[in-house]
Amino acid sequence: MKSATDIAAIRGSPQDVLAWAVEQFHPRLALACSFSLEDVILVHMLQAIRPDMRIFALDTGRLNEETFECAEALRRRYGVKIEWHFPDREDVERLEREQGLFSFRESLEARHACCHIRKVVPLARALTGLQAWITGMRREQSVTRTELRQVEVDVVHGGITKLNPLADWTTDEVWAYTREHKLPYNRLYDSGYASIGCAPCTRAIQAGEHPRAGRWWWENPEHKECGLHVRHTKR
Ligand code: SF4
């Protein structure tokens, strides 16, 4: 097994990193897909490396219709099977019965509680048995991601390897690749959305606003993670 130092030294083009990951970890490797531009790019790149690569997605129960449409477009274009994971039914029922439907706007703690039930717990389930997972995260996306590496040790999830092949890419590069390959994308991007999560916690941004400004817009920038990508990773 490679040490955290060895892993941090692994760098290359996104395709090189994906090919290395497939060689090292398949079939105990999966792509976490939220149908962002970045995730669609990774699905496209993986078709040339490992078309039967596992892809999982979290259906939080609060996603936009446009996100499901993008998921279907992806499934039809590539014939991929998407492993959907849902939150625990009893946890959601308890949350909504006791706190209402928009408790996440009331405090940071309440927001984290909702993200925990709808995202963090299902993610942990999706990662069970894996040695590594792939995300579409990029450094440019958020003040919480400025130290992101292409390959990291994910201490939060038991020390498995976390791959962020597009860590270095800019937004312009992402759009250029999407257009060059005519990839399907969530049509909310055409309505001013720059980062897309759950419907009630995401809005379009204005010109000049940071791309993550539309996520949990009532919170400070340093709080804008949902618990899926907490960085207690070794580098
Ligand atoms: S993004 Fe909003 S609706 Fe989705 S899980 Fe988090 S708090 Fe709940």
C-alpha cells in the first residue's frame, strides 16, 4: 500500500490519474456523481479507460428536476448504470415531522443535520467496501478547496484513497471540454447556476459572484461544504 506521501506525489492529466486509479483499485473504485459539469467530464473520460466503471449518486429527496434529466441523458448516452443511494426513510420522516421542511435555513447546525441525513450517511453507505473514490472537485470552486490535491488519503472515510483528477482545472477548461465533446449538462447552468446541489439550497448567481455563492447563500463562505468533502485528508 502506498503511503500518504507517495499518494500526494501522484500527479498527471485527469486521464492519467483515472487510468492509474483503475489499475490500482478497480473494481473497488467508484465515481461519486452529482451530475455537475465536472462529473459528466469524468464519466466521459472513463468510457475510454473502463466503461463499466462504477458510478454512484445520492438522491437526497430535494434535487432539482433538471438534475434528474441530466442523469438520464448521461445514462442514455453512455449506457452507464447509476447506483442511486437514498437517505434512511425513518431519519427523513423524523426530521420533517419534527423540524419541518426548511429547517436547514434556521441555523448552521440545522443545515448540517439535514445534510448529514440526506448526504453524509448515504455517502458512507456508498463508500462501504471501496478502496478509492473519484470526485469532480476543483481547487477553484471554493475557499474550502484551495489545498485540494489530485490524489489524497481520505481519513474521514477510513483512509481510503480520494481522487480529484480535475483539481487543477479552471472553469473555462471545464466548459471548453464540455463544448468540445458536446457533453450533456444540467440545463440549470444556462439559467445562471454555477454550482448545483439540492433545490432549496441552491440559487443562480449574479455576474461577478463567486461560483459557490449560490450554495447555502445565507451562510459564510468557509461553511459551504455539506459534509461530503470534509478535508481531514493527509497530504
Ligand atoms: S443541501 Fe440543503 S436540502 Fe440538501 S441535504 Fe443539505 S441542507 Fe438538506
